[in-house]
Amino acid sequence: MAATSRKTTGTRAKSTSRSKGGAAKASPAIVDFTKEQELEAYRHMLLIRRFEEKAGQLYGMGLIGGFCHLYIGQEAVVVGMRMASKDGDQMITGYRDHGHMLAMDMDPKGVMAELTGRRGGYSKGKGGSMHMFSKEKQFYGGHGIVGAQVSLGTGLGFANRYRENGAVAMTFFGDGASNQGQVYESFNMAQLWKLPVIYVIENNKYGMGTSVERASATTDLSQRGASFGIPGEQVDGMDVRAVMAASEKALEHCRSGKGPYILEMITYRYRGHSMSDPAKYRSKDEVQKMRTEHDPIEQVRKRLLDNDWASEDDLKAIDKKVREVVAESAEFAQSDPEPDASELYTDILL
Amino acid sequence: MPIEILMPALSPTMEEGTLAKWVKKEGDSVTAGDVIAEIETDKATMEVEAVDEGTIGKILVEEGTENVKVNTPIAMLLGEGEDASALDAASAPAKKDEPASADTGGTETAAAAPQTPVYAQPVAPAPEDAQDPDIPEGTPMKTSTVREALRDAMAEEMRRDKDVFLMGEEVAEYQGAYKISQGLLDEFGPKRVIDTPITEHGFTGLGVGAAMAGLRPIVEFMTFNFAMQAIDQIINSAAKTLYMSGGQMGAPIVFRGANGAAARVGAQHSQDYASWYAHVPGLKVVQPYSAADAKGLLKAAIRDPNPVVFLENEILYGQSFEIPDMDDFVLPIGKAKIERKGSDVTIVSWGIGMTYATKAADELASQGISAEVINMRSIRPLDIDTVIASVKKTGRLVTVEEAYPMCSVSSEIGYQVQEQAFDWLDAPILRVTGKDVPMPYAANLEKLALPTVAEVIDAVKAVTYTD
């Protein structure tokens, strides 16, 4: 399958058509990855997968409190976008944010220690799972109010244009947030002022327990910018190559001053909305089918093996390394002390 | 080394549950993500997924078992190349490399609810004692309206820092709905003086995002009534991000505009939001009265690295005051001003409330009662020290504001004064506020809904026991 698809997929140069207004179901043509790109994608996605599995485990042990929203299943979205973006481009997202931070090369130790509420966490233990930031890595959070990050991300794009720095604000939100009013207020201003913002709608088919069909009058979310004239397309968010190809096109659109772009990533979360979600709103078969037939990591793994770019042993070695990084982060997240009591009253005002 | 599979917690409050069903049996191989068992609590049924690859070596807790404590080992997983003999080795009290389970062993629930050391309650730092700037002797005074003072403050700060920009409805080509931004578009151009669509929630979020990226936005609300559409972004995004990021990233931004009652505009356009914003840590809240307040405090707000809510008043915009004619007149946020010295009673007010306070003090003086009048200027931080010092001198306090009485700024001042100066009080603290009703439209009712000078005088007479 992978071998044949490699021969039959087109190139970006050929993908010139884009439907306007109607249902644009077709992703831009997929560009094959080089061996190095496949390996990079594999490593990065695997890191997110293993990190999230470990986070789930620590949550189960009571070491992570409150809300914990895992990204398992959606790894190709952030990794593909990061591979297409440049240093200086920003990311901002909602509460399902661990994958984005790892994609932006934030230190897994700092992320995991924030999940356990320790002083070595990115927010000194004061933010938690949903509230982490790294100015250094251009990650602007981590926001717990559904949809708020869309206006904030538009503001990052505004700052980019104000400073003429050529950067693009990659603003992520879910199918659930796509019904919030401020999303459309932001679309309007972004297109009116031609702000460099990519609106990345991670459509994992459920806003908490409510399917897109039950929440949205129109379900082709890529066309939600149509009334503002913002181009958008649907992308196979389970295929990291499709994500990267679409992201490159969208980034180029933004950088050339044409304004915002919408990418609807069709993806899937394997786990519940949060850790305490029994996920009764969907069948086990549905989850299992996505896992066995569309898993983003398995797709890359298969291509690496089919192309003889890596052996089973090579991949095991990668897995081992990733597990070591994750184990180290979990170790740190448990041994690092809680914040000092004096931190209660710091960082309120400058 | 075999891996212990532990009874997971479904939520931070779960301590035990029922192991309802084993989906995998001993000898079954599993990969990460496979469902291996189902557990139940009184709230939900959840599937337990494998985290590691391997073969189920031994099931330690049979299905149907109730009250299984969180973190109890429920099964042993054999890794690649391991067989059942490894289980015996593991049952010895060996430590495993799985970091967390090693020390929790047995059926203790300690890990589910980690023992939190009891900390001494840290004390909030005292605010710095800011002082008004020295105004050099002989500095000439000039007359300025509040409107001009606000415009001049913005213009001066925009000249000083190219990252400062103004956005809002009608601020540019229309020159401001209340003409506060008169002339700014001409001087600074459309890149820095930006007309927005009527979209408060969106442009407030956009402004906060730009501030997080390091710009210095001034977001004008035509009135603060409309800022209720945007209050989530002001509080959840602007006020809390510095804390939630451990000090990495804040939002240097000013939210300004007309606040409180204008005249005859009805309930939805007549409300004072001072106590709403003053409630929130991470915000500064300023409510100027005079043109000098407006200029000096707005310049300070624009330079402040924190989000500042700057509450103006439409009735005051056109009023004229004397203002020092000097180059860089900046007032400290968080410092009250004693507008008038007195000895018999302390009248505390801010913003438009000061108009009632000062008129009442004039009238009282003619009747032989000496009132000290304090203009708070800032609501958060609140300069309670200046109030306490005055109350210790006069023994009596009356507060004046146009806002509703319930949970008002007056309530807070009254609370703090009784806490810190109880023994100095010679009478109960009285509040003169707007009435506890939505603002009516009818002229006579609107007058009744607002405070009056007579009410202030009556309150002062009550606390000084004079008639």
C-alpha cells in the first residue's frame, strides 16, 4: 500500500485546484517524505504518543491532578505542521496541548513536571496541564476557555504583521470550539487586516461527548471561513505527509501577505475527552478501526519498513530511546519538589 | 523484569473501584493501547488500557472484585523474552524501573492522595509606597479638560514607544465616539490608530494576544458596558496568564473607556464596573477624577507591564481642571490623593463620586464641619493606608460612589477600615452609593437612583452626630 501510494501520489506543483465555497473534501496532493523526514516524523510522533501514555499512567496513579486531556491519535497534526513551519512561527492552542509543546521542542521534563505540579514545570507548577507557555519556543499556551485561543492567536498574527517579522501564528482549536462566536469575530478581523494566521481546526469528531454532526449545522469546517473569503481545505490529519504538504501551502499563503488560511485536520482521539471520560458516546469498533487502519505512527512505520529505510531493530532502538526520554521526564516529575510556599504570591503582577 | 499493572484512578477523587471485567486473559499478548480490563465506580465505567507491550503473565485481582484500592497491582505483564519464571523473581520485594509504582506497593492509597506538607500561610507582599512626582516649584498650571488630558497622554506615550497602538470602535476616522482620540490618526496613521469592527470579544482577545507577543495595546471600549462581551478575555487571558505561565509571559495592555452612568441612557448603558474588575488578582484598576488624574494615570497605565483597566466617565470628559504644564507628568498607580485637608470626618471617593464629595465638603465647611476628602484614584491596588491614617485623625468615614451598594468598592473600604482602625472609629462607617436598582430612564427616577450631594451631607451629619 505504502509502496504503491508512493508512486501514485502527486506533487505539490500539481495541486493547484482548490474548491471555493462548496465541500472541499480533497487534501492537497501528498508529497512523499525522504527517509530523513520519515524518521523525524516517526521519532517526534512516537515521543508524543509515549509521553501521553505515561501521563495517563501517572494520572491513574494520582500523581497528576485535575483535568488531563491526552493527544493520542492526533500526533500527525502538530508534527506535520512543525515540520513545515520555520523558527519564529508561533503555536497557540486550547487545553489538549501536550502534543503541541513537544512538537515545539519544549523539554518533556518541564512539561511532565508541570503536569505533576512541581517547581521545575514550565509554569513553576502554577499552571498545570492546560496552562503552559514557552516564550523561548514560541509556544503561547495552553488555554482552558474553549475558543479564547482563537482571538489570542489572531493577536499574535496582528503582532507579526505590526512588526513585519514574516512569522505566522498557527492557531489550533477543535471542532467543538469552531462554534464559538469569537472564532468568527477573529476570522473577520484576520481577513480584513490580512493577518498571517493559520486556523488549524483539529476535527477529532467529538467536542467532549458530542459528535460534530450533533453540534454543527454544517460539518465541513474547512468552509467556515467562506463568508469572510478565507480559503480552507480538509486534510487527512492522520497522514503526516498530507499535513505537511497542506501546511506548507498555507504558510506560504500567509507569508505572502494574503491573509489567513483554514486547515481542517480530520483526525481522531483514541482516548476519552479527559481522563474521567468513559467514552460511551462512540463504539469500541469505531475506535479500533481508526487505530488499526489509520494510525498516524503505524503509517510511517510501515513505510519505513516497506522502503527498507529502517529495520524492525532500528525502530525498536528508536522506541527505546523515546521511552528513556519519557521515563526520565516521569522520574523528574516525581522527584522534583513542589513549588515553595512563597510562590503563592509571586507572578501576579510585574 | 515483569511490569505491574496498577488499579488506575479515573479522577483525582477516586480511591477505590470494582474490577468489573478482564478483557484479556493470562497468556494473551497486548500492545500499548489495548483494552485489558474494565473498571467501575459509582460514577462511570472505564476501560483500562495497556501502556506497555507484553504478555499478561498473571492476573492478581479476579474480575468482580469490589473495593479495589487505587494503585493496587492488578496484573503482571511479561516483557519480551520473559516467561512465567520471571514472575517469581518479581514477587520478591524487588524494585522495578517503573518509577512511580515502586514505592507505593501494597494497597496503600497514599500515592492517589499525596501527603501535602502543611505550609505556613505565606504573607502577601505589601504594596510599594508610591509617591506623587515632585512638581518643581514654579511649574505653571494650565487648564485642560479630561478629554484633552486623555488624548495628550496617549499621544505622548505613542511618541515615546512605537509598540503602543490604539484600537477600538470609531477611534480613528471618526476621531473617537467621545472624541478622546481626536487627532491621533493624523499624527500616527492607520497602522497605530485602528478602527475595529463592532466585535468586543474578538478585538479584546486580539489585543491581549498582541500584548502577549510584546506589543503595548490600548484597547478602547466605547463604554465599559460593552466590555462585558469581552470580560472573559480581560480576566481569564489578560489577568491570569502571568501567574499561569510562572512569570514568563504577561499582557501589558490598557483597557480604557467610559464607565458608569452617563445621562438618560437607561439600564444597559449605565453601570460602574470598578468592583467587578477590582475583584480580580492580576489586574490593576484605575478610576481617575480630574484632568491631572486622567493624564498622569493613563501615562502610567500605558507604561505598566500589567493589564490595567482604566475607567473613565462620560460626564467628566468635558470638565476642566488645572493640570501641571510639564514635560512628563506621570502619577503612580495605587496612590490616593488627599484633595482637601480636614479634621471632623473623612470622605473617601473616586472618579465621578468626587464631584459629590467635593461639593458636600464645601457646603459642610460653611456649616462649620471640616471634612478631609480623599480621592482614591486607583481601586486596585487600593491605597488603604492613606484612608486609615485619615480615619485615625477624624474618627469618622463616609464613602461616596455611583455604583450599586452590594459588594461595592465602598464595602471593601469599610471592611478594611474596621479591621485596621476599629478602635479609632467614633461612628459606624456610612456608604453613599447608587441605589440598588437598574438605572431607570425617566429623568426624575434617574436622579433618585444616583447619589446626591444632600445624601453625602446627611451621611456626614449622621456620623458626626450633628443635625
